[in-house]
Amino acid sequence: TVGSRQYAEEELTETERGLLEGWARAALEVGRFSPDCFSEACLGPLMRCFAGALAVPSSQPPARLLSILAENWADEGLKARLQRCLVQNVTEGTDHAVGTLLIRGLLKGLLGQMPVTALGVLVPAVRGLLLVAGPTCFGSWLERAIDGSEFPLAVAARKPEAKARFVRELPRSADNANNFKQLLKRFCHR
């Protein structure tokens, strides 16, 4: 239990979390110092794994995983390969892009699947996806991520006009980190 939140049995084990964080740490170093070595064949499984890890509640946010998503990659080639991996479907036969599921997991973290203290690592991760994908692609992922009645939004945010405004405003706020954070906090208010 963290605060008043009881985390479900689906939470990652310490071993799983350690392996995931180790993989993320190695990937971050490769991306920063040898970006040409980071192929789509490596990035694809990494991003799908991250989407799966963010789908379950977590009492301890996977900080290194989130730091990869938050990274402002300097290498344009790496950013292009990463974007191609994020637009791919998670599995064959589905129409769920990896980027959509990453955003959904991050928003669910902000909505209570992670402790309140995770805000400082979750917001930059969402913004990092926007910077990699660009506003148009990110906006379509965001719209799909919050679609459906089962997404656990605050009552005010469940209104279609509130969702539409959020999908319109958040991608436009990439250049202003404070505004971006405020929009996320307002929409994901617990």
C-alpha cells in the first residue's frame, strides 16, 4: 500500500522491475553515445515491453524506463527510428499503436496507478513522446489512449468536449513545459 492506494497483484516483481530498469539503463546509454547502433529491431521490442510494464499498477515507478521516454534525443536518425517503432501496432492483428499504449499507461500512472510522487517522472515521459512523435501523431495517439468509457478519468474530464479540448491543447503545449504539466495535472486530477 502506498498512501491510501492498494496496488494489485499484477504489479511487476522486484526481479522483473530490476531486469526492465537494467535494460532501460543500457538502452539509454546506447541511445546517447552510439545512436547508430540502435536499430528498429532493438527499439521495437523495447518499446512494446515498456508499454506492457506501464499497463500494470506500480508502487515504485520504473524511473529508468521513464527517463528513456523523457529523453530529448539529439540524433535525428534515432528519433525517426523510434517514431517508426511507436506507430507500429503492438501485435499483429490489432490496431493499437505502441505510442497509444505508452501514453495510456503514463496517463493511468498520473490517475493513480503510480504514487502521487511519480508526477515528476511521468510528465516528462509524456512530453518526450510528444517531442519524438510530433503534435499530429501524438494527438491521434492521445485521442485513442483516452477513448472509451473504461478509461478512469475524473468526472469532469469524461465529457466529450473536455476530452476533445485536452487532445487539441496538449500537443500544442510542447514548447512550454509548465503549461504542458498544468494541462496534464488538470486533466488527470485525482
